[in-house]
Amino acid sequence: MIKLKLLLLMGSLSIAPTSFALTLDQAIDAALDHESQLKLSQLNLAQGQAMLQQAKQQYGLNVNLVGQYGHEKVVTPQGVYVPTEGSRNFHGAELQFDYPLYTFGRYRTGVNAAKMQMAAREQAMAGQSSGTILQTVKVYCHVLKQQALLDLKIQMRSNLKQSLYEAERRFKVGMITRADLAQVQAQYAQGIADVVSVQSNLKIAQTQFNLVTGQVAQDLKQIANLPTIPANVETALRQLEQHPLLRQAQYEQQAAQQQYRLSKLELKPMLMLNSRAGVQD
């Protein structure tokens, strides 16, 4: 019976899932897949691509096939010298070709406006990704910080417990007063309270990590390589000019200017080539 229990225990241990430590890069990848706003930005980017294709095809060759079928009945009023009455069915088909020969800049302006909107959506997606990565780094480091603080507070509580044990022994032999013992007891109680407080903060940090990445922050690896920062303020300002949110605003401004120009061009005439070919019975 004992051997059977040991075999079952060994089997359960062998099939138990192996847990791996989560790295910062893995947490960032998980956050990018988990972020709902980033998925919305991807849909907006696809919409911008469709709008660009629509702008390119708006002033192209337009081909339509029109068909008709009808029934006609003729009734002659009274008093007509040669009355004619009867009914007939008729049908026909017509192929229509419309092509703008000259749009007075409508085509070029519309395509440019769509391109600027497309670029703005791309920068918006890049900005959303940057924000998600930054938020992931913050919650990842916050969990590591609280875990380190918890380890430190537990060690301090252990030291205070040892100090309390020694203080009680000294008090029993009369080496310290009751006031000294009470002071050590208060320090030990404060150490216990600090551990409980840091444990609560760690739970909050782990919950925030789960909200951002969708992963459980049980075992996080220490960050091996810290990101580089600009050496001076001038370099930082130059990099700031390439920030996705700033470039998004610039592209949106250019798109609005192109759209305003397109609205003015809509008031001008347009040279069209229209051709029709059809049969009717």
C-alpha cells in the first residue's frame, strides 16, 4: 500500500506543469497581445488603408451595366379618328463608360489627404504601442520593487524577533528595565506591521501587472540590461521631436489642410468623358 502511494505521488509530480520565470521581453509581448486599445488601433489602421484605396479609385474609370424591362399599354380616348389600342413588352441593356479627363486637382488632393490620415493612424498605433510598453515596464519594475521590499522587511522582522528574544532574557535577569523591553516589543510589532503592509502592496502590484499583461506575476526575472537614456538635454529634445504622438498631430494637421483644399476644389468644374452603348427591343 505504501509503495502504491509513493508511485502515485511520483506520477503526479512527473505530470505537474513546470513553471518558468517571466522575463521583461515576454511580459511586453504579452501586454501587446492583451491590450484592447492596441487592437482598436489596428482596426483603425485597416480602415485608413481602405480609405486610401477608395480615394485612389474615386476618379478612375467607372463602368456600369444598366438593364430595363417594362410593359406598356396604349388606350386611345374617344373621338380620335384613327384609334390605336394594345400593349407591348420592351427590354434593353446599356453599357456606360465614365472617365474624368481633368479633375482640377481633386484626385491628387484627395489621395494626399488619405495618405496623411493613413500616416496619422500609423503614428497613433506606434504611440499606443509605446504607451503599452512603458506601462508594462512600470508594473514589472513595481512588482520587483515590492518583492525586494518584502524580502527586506521579512529579514528585518526576523532580526527584530531575535532582538526581542534576547531582550526578554536580559529582562528576566534584570539587565534591562521594563521600558527597554517595551521599546523592543514595539519595534517588533512595527516590523510585523511593515511586513503586512508590504504584502498588501505586492498584491496590488501583481494585480496591476495582471491587468496590463494578462499574466500572473509570480516569478519575474531581474532586468539584466537597463535601457539607455540620452546623454544630454539636446539629444533628448531631438528624440522628442520623433515621438509618435507629436508626429501624429503633424500628420493630422496636414490631412486637415488637404481636406480643406479638397472642399474648395469641389466647387470647380470637372471635364468628364461619357460614352454609352446599348440595345433595346
